[in-house]
Amino acid sequence: MHCSLLRKRDEDWLRISSLPCGVSCRASRVALGKNPENLTEHQQSCLDEIKELYPKMFRGYQLKEGLRKVFQCRKDTIEKELKAWLSWACRSKLKPIVELSKKIRRHKDAIIATVRHGLSNARIESINNKIKVLIRKSYGFRNIQNLIGMIMIVCSRLYYEIKLSYELR
């Protein structure tokens, strides 16, 4: 996830710096951000126009797509594919892409292990978001122990049945 966020930030910087006088084009952002198989005809024509007018930006797009394909490749070829992408990115001479490749190179072993084992931090992110929601809801609580209790109830996988001393109608 973090690699894709870094890639997106660098892609935006590259897009803005490549356009004349920093003029932003919404269509270019949409076309550059989408997967090639999901592009509409208009977006594809916008991408073709970018290829003609802004080759530096299009090279950044190709590198982005290359990295996306690296993360979708088979588990046994991830190391070879990532190594090839890193050498391509270093030779690109696009400053944000070179910086991204250095960051990825520093964490290369962890990235390869994550892809090979199919690990994800989605469950932890889910729990963090639940806790943030509970913190917003807990502004009326009298003490922190009530908040901690709510976190324990909501985030644990305990199932409990509340027995009422009276009957609900």
C-alpha cells in the first residue's frame, strides 16, 4: 500500500512539472491514474496525446505501470521482476522515480517477502479505523477507562450475549 501511495505522489509531481507552466489537466490525471485496461476511448486518446506532447510524463506512466505489473506477477518471479524494474527506474533520470526506486531498494527484501507470502496490513488498518471512530464517539465519556473498555469490546473477537432482567416488547 505504501509503495502505491509513494508512486501516486511522485506521479502527480511528475505530471504537474511536465506540463507547461505547471498547468494542470484533469483529463491527464484521470488517464494517467487508471489501469490501461480500464481506459475509455477519450482517456486513451488523452494518453496518446500525452505520449506525443510530453514524453517525460509518459515515461513516468510506463514506469508506474511496470511497478504495478511487478506487484501482480507470480510469487516465484517477483525478485527478478523487481530487480529489472529497479534498474529501469534508476536509468529513467526522472528525479521522483529515482527517489522512489531508492526507497523500494532499501525495503526490497521486505517487499519481496510480503508478495511471496501474501501478507497485508489491511486487518491492522481496519482496527485502527475502528479505534478512531470510537475515539470520536467517546467525547462524552467521563474517563479513559470507558473508552478502553469500548475498544476492547469492539475490537476483540469475543461474542457475548446480554441477558436482561426484564423482557423487551
